[in-house]
Amino acid sequence: MKSNPEAVAVLKKCERQFKNALTVVSSSDIERFLIAHSGGLDSQVLLVLASRLLPSSKIHVVHINHHLQNEADSWAAFSCAQATMLSLAHEVVDVFPENSSENAARDARYTAFEQVIRARDLLLMGHHADDQAETLLFRMLRGAGLLGLSGMAAMRSLGEGALFRPLLKLSRAELEQVADLLELEYIDDPSNQDESYDRNYLRHRVMPLLKQRWPHVLTQWQKSAELMAESHSLLESYLESDLLGCTDQRGCLDLQRLEGFEPQKRRALLRHWVYVKTGIRINQDQLQVIFADVVLAKVDANPVYILGGYKLRRFLGALYLDRDDLSLPNFLCDGLPVVREGEYDLGEGTLYISAATMGLKSLSDVVVKRRKGGERCRPQGKKHSVSVKKLLQEAAIPPWYREHWPLLYVGDQLVAVPSICICEGWYSEKSGFSVLWCSFSLSERC
């Protein structure tokens, strides 16, 4: 290590900042500290700080190989060598982005991290104050709101674990001083010099001018980001209380109640409802399309808006959100025996069978099947038979749920429509079984 009093002071500052940042978590609660290690300057400094200040047995170094550069494999080897030199566990994850764009590489990288991270894992990333400033400027140019101008969060959930950025208040210049002091080798990705990428243009052309004119720009913008984050958190806490009054027991968004708010609050509530249900932050353009094509669609329309892996629909004055990836097991074609009380996972929902003071009189020979269409039954207490389709319509069941609604049979005889009715001859007023169906729809709660 070189002898440089100024650099030594910076190293101590970095170590202090690293330790202070991690006080928000308890080391005993963390099973693994994953180190996102590209081999570049910031990740090299991060790796060294982690090796100095964290239990080595808990450190797991992860290198994402994007395969976008000819040197990609040698960078993976370099990362592995650095971890080996520090006697740390190491893993290389191969990804193949759709294209060479910044967004494609980032999406592939974070998807890989989500697959690697486990519960009680904390993924440490080396983003620093310059990265934060570039992020804020980039988002301003794109027209971001409060959340976007909050910058990169110091900590957030990721997959089953969490992501943490302990170097966020340190400048790149300080990391360079530490690397020089410790004589660290690091990779200089040539793509970082390509100014056709927006972030590189800001880094090389714009930020130096801002720093020259306003030397404290990194510190001031970090404060701005923190204030924006605080304001956004406060706004969401207010929205949460109003949202409770706009959702029904199934979690659907009641459009009539939403109409009672001023337009800007309606938009904010709808956006927040989508986020609460899906974790997706919709932008202004998406919000306008949802209002135009779904909320304000004709009364007799059945509008659908695809949002990532979800479907947003409107039915009888309410908005529903459903996952779009539910599996439908084939075993229901021949029937699944209902042999005892309990929960039956049917792919897109759960069938609950429990003892009750009244209900289905017996489970003997009962099987559950999926609707095929044309089924009829005579509900207990009714004089005539009626189609299952009509029963579901009268119960205000949305059309997309009716198609796969489970039915209970004994032989060829329909004996119950779960959550709707018990058929004549199969109802007991003394003792029986409750039969309830709960869809896995994000908008339904049992």
C-alpha cells in the first residue's frame, strides 16, 4: 500500500461510510452478503471494503457475464481471481441480453440477481455519488416525477432479499484515491467511453462542466434526492389511507368512489393501486391509456389492458387486476376427488372445504371439475333448475372468472357450485361442509 496521508484519510472515510451505511441492517440477520462485482473501479473498492469490514464466511461474490464484449470471459476470470485472492466464495452468472443497449443489459443483470438472491441475502452494489447525480440528471431529461427524482434508493427489496448501496455518498474521485492507495487493479470497460450512450455523454460531457461551475453539485443533488424520496413516501402514506376507502373487500378499485376525488388525485390513486397490486410503477402515458381505454370505455365493453404479466379489466364499475400466468392443471378434466376437508390448489385458485353447521351433506364420491359450459342445477330452495352461467351472472362474477369456475359432482350429477349454491338434494341443515372458491386474482381476497 502506498504512503499518502490524504488518501489514507479518504480510505478511512470510505470505511466509516461503509460501516455507517450498514447500521440499518443487523449482520446477524443476514445469511449472505452478495457482492455485485463487475471488476470495475467501484465494484473493486466495494469488494475490498467488504472483505475488510464483513465476516468473510458470509461474503459471496457474484459476477454477471453479459457476453457483450470480446473481453467478457477474461473479465469473469479476473473477478474470480480477485475473490480467490481474498479467499471469498465466487459465482459467475451468464446472461444474454436481447441487444447491446444499456436497458437490455441492465434488465438482464437484475433478472440474474433476482434468481441468485435468497431470503436473508443482502446484495451490495457499488453505485456512488456520481452515479446518483447522473441518474437524477438523466431522469430529469426524461421527465420524471417525485419518485424518479428520488434517485437510486440506498436500499430496496430485490427478489427474495434486498439490494443495498453503501457507497452512495462517496464520489468517484474518492474511490479512485482508495484504489490508487491500495494499488488495486480494475477493469476499464471500453463501452464506458462510448458517448453514443446517454449516460456516458452526461458523465463525460455534462457532469464535468457542472462540477467545475458548482463544486458541491454531488452533495447538493444527493440532498435533493433524499428530500424527494421523503416527499414521495409522505405522499404514498396519504394515498394509502384514501385508497382504503376506494377499494372493496376483494381489493378491486371502485370507480364511483374514485370519481369523488379531483382529477389529479384520481390519477395518483389509480397509479398507487396498480403499484400496490403488482409492484409496477406505471408512467404518465400508460395512465392516460388506462383511463381512456379501460376506465372510460363504453358501459357494455369488456376492456383489457396488458401490463407486464398482468391484466387490468373493468367490470360493473370496478377495476380488477389479475395475474396472466396462472396454470390450469389437466387433472380437473377427469375430476379431482374431494376426499376430506382442507385446501385444494386448482392452479388459478384454492378450493376450501371445511366442516360447517350446514352445507353440502357429504363428501362421499365428490369430485371437482372445471366448467365446460351448458351445466344446469336446481339450487337448494328453488323450484326450477337454472344454468350455472346464469347463477354466476346473478352473483356478479366477472366473465373471465366464470369460464374456469370449479364445480362439484357425484358421478354425472352436479351437487354444488362453490361459493354460489348447494344443489337440491345435497344440502343439509344440521351438519355439512362449507364449499368456498377463492381465485388467485390479485383483486380478490377470501
